[in-house]
Amino acid sequence: MSKLYVLYEHAAGYAVFKIKEFEEIGVLLPQLESAVFDLGRFNSIVQLESFLPFKTAIAALENINAVSEGIVPEDLKQFLDITLPQKKKKFKLGIADPKLGAAITEVLEVQCDHMGAVPEIIRGIRFHFHNLVKGFTAKSSAVAQLGLGHSYSRAKVKFNVNRVDNMIIQSIALLDQLDKDINTFSMRIREWYSYHFPELVKIVPENYTFARLTKFIKNHKELTEESLEGLEEITMDSGKAQAILDASKSSMGMDISVIDLLNIEMFAGRVIALADYRKQLAEYLRNKMSDVAPNLASLIGDQVGARLIAHAGSLTNLAKCPASTVQILGAEKALFRALKTRGNTPKYGLLFHSTFIGRAGAKNKGRISRYLANKCAIASRIDCFSEEPTQVFGEKLRQQVEDRLKFYETGDIPKTNIDVMKEAIQEQTERLNISKSEKKKKKKKRKLDESVENNGEAQNGLNETKIDEENIDNGEPPKKKKKKNKKNKQEVE
């Protein structure tokens, strides 16, 4: 008859329980389920074999991080070695996590089990743990769980600060909101300023340029030939600047008061500031994408890649999605409507904003969308699970999509995916070798510079000692001799 021991990981430490009459418990599983909440009946089944408390909160966090990843920490390994019997074939170890069980089996060669009565026994241990361990109360158990839970969550949030994709999600949401706001405000300023200078709308269709001209012109009656240079600087077109000047002389707009012009000018300044901030935010997003998802950014662009990450929830979630899901991300309503009405399902979602879809012909839009989604899935997985960020794979994948577009147009057969990936891996290894050699050269140069400086200081020290010895031989104090030497140097200079 094989015995059963159960390992329970608590916030306060590790505990091993010995289960009495395991074979009978396995048969009487319904009775066990009813006995879980009765401490007297459960105590007759479960007996505490050993308990190892964590020494510090840091040790508890390290152990729980290892256990959550399916790794056997050194403390747990030593604890199980001491606690469990030496004859490993005569017993089983009940475990909650099968991943951790596989790791324990590999390290200690102990047979682990997570099926049958084991989940119910662990549920009972979790419920009565503060009563099964001496000197432990429900309050102290709750405090330990709360403290470890906070530190574990904090560590997970701080994990890999340089490659956090939360900033990308927030910045792309803000960028989309800014686009809407700037467009709305630009329409408002066009309508407002057109009461005074209606001809300007037809001459300057760009919103940003219109706002800058509104702030520069103010009252169109005050425009002169001297203002022509400023108009050219804003419009970057001498023809438009001359047209604005000519239109201002014969404008049909109404006269407007100074206070109204001042308000229009202030509003135009706000629109310009928002547009400038939008450019800064786009640059910030580009830098973050190059750090977090360089391959995805080089494949489909910064903003489309950021929208995919934001819609999936994180880069990890996007990496877990199959290519068929990536293809229709952003078109969920259309998909479910098509499934409900048994119509045609959508061919693309957020990928429609990519340049490749627009360049493809009407027949090939669905095909290129499917192919692009496949490459996006590969790029996101490389970005998520690679240790060193690189753009090599993204550039190669982008070239593959370009070749596929040419294949649809001309029929030229592109390279196979295996050949392209081999080229990318080779290029990546070459770049890494070059960067390593450059780092070695910098280190050598730094060491040489330090050695030269040290030798120079040592040489100066030797010269000073020689001068002191000469001074002592001549019977003069060293300080006076040094002054003479300085005077001689000045005379020579």
C-alpha cells in the first residue's frame, strides 16, 4: 500500500501533510468532499508531518516566484529531502500545480500526483491551515497572505521596466484622441475666422497651416507687403503667400472687434500647441515601439503595431493569438454579425490601416491581409520572447510581404520562409558579433587610457622625488627649489 504525502505552499512557509488510509479515501471521495469543512473529521484524515517557515519576506517572495514559474527553489528541495521518506517508490506526493510536480519529479525523483482525492485534500488544508499548524491563527495567516500578495503583485508590475507595453497602449489611445480633438478644433477655428476672412479657407486647406496663419494675420486689413515674408515662412509657398495678400485687400469678410480677434488668436495658439504636442507624442511612441516591439514596428509601422498591442491588451496576449485572430482584430462586431446572419466574414480589421492592404488589388486584398497577419504573428512572438530587441526579423518579414505583392502582380516566385529566416538569423549573429567586438575595443581603449594616466602620474611622482633628492644634496629645502624650477620654466616660455 503506497502512502500519500501532500505539499502545501502557504504565504508563511512550506508544509507537508501525511494522509491516513489513502486507498480508502480514494474510494470514498464523496464522503471526503462532505468532510472537508468539518475540522474534527478532517483532522482524522490529515496529519502535519513538517512545517518550514520562511525566514524573511524577501525569501518568501523569491520562493513564491520560483514556484509560480514551475521551478523548485533550493529551500523547498532541502525541505522535501529531509521530510519525505528515503524509499521513494513507497509513497506519492500530492501537489496542486502539475508543472511544479513535474519539476519535483525531475529534481528529486519523487512520484507526484495532482488527480483524484488530492485537490479535495488541498482544499481542506487551505480551509483549516491555521488550525493544523501550532502557534498559527486565522489573523496571522491573513496578514502573511496579504503581505506576500502585495509584494508579489508589486514585483510583477515592476518586471522588465524597459519593455513595458502599458505605455504604448496609453500613448496610442491618447494619440487617437488628439487626432479627433485637433480635427474638431480646426473645424471650429475655420468656421470662426471665416466670418472675418472667408477667402483664406479656399487658399489654405491644411488645418495646422490655417491655425498658424490665423495667429499671424489677425486683422486682414493690417496685412502689408512687409508681411509677405512671414506668410511665405508659414505656407512654404510664395504663390500662396501672394494669394493671401491679394485676397486680404479685397476680402468680403465682416469687421471684427479687438476682443474677438484676441480670443480667436488664443484659440489658434491652443490648436497649434496641441498639434505640436501630437508630433512629440508620435515620436515618443516611435521610440517606445523600437524598444518594446521593433520587429512589429518595422513590419507594419509604429501606429498600426501599437493599435494591435492595445486591442489585444498586451504584447504577450498578441503573441499568443493565432494569425487568424490577428487578421480580424478590430472587426469583432462585423465578424459576429456575419456569423449571426450567415454572411461573408470580414477580411481585415486594424490591418486595413497598413499600406500593404491599400497597395494590393481588389482581388488580392483578402489574400495579402491573411499573409500579413501571419507575418505579424511571427514578429510579435519574436518581440515578446527574444531577450535582445532587434529589427532584423521585422525587415526581412516586411521584404517578404513586398515580394508577395510583386508575386500577385508579376508572378515572380518569392523566397521560402525557411531561407528568409536563416538569412535573418545569420545577419543577427553577425550584428551581435560586431557589437561585442566594438564593446571589447572600447574596454581595451579605456584600459589603455587608464594605464597611460597611471604611468603619467607615476612618472610625475618619480620626477618630484628626483628633484627632492637633488635639493637635499644641495642643502636647499625642496619647496624653494620647486619655485626656482617654476621661474625657470616661465623664463623659457
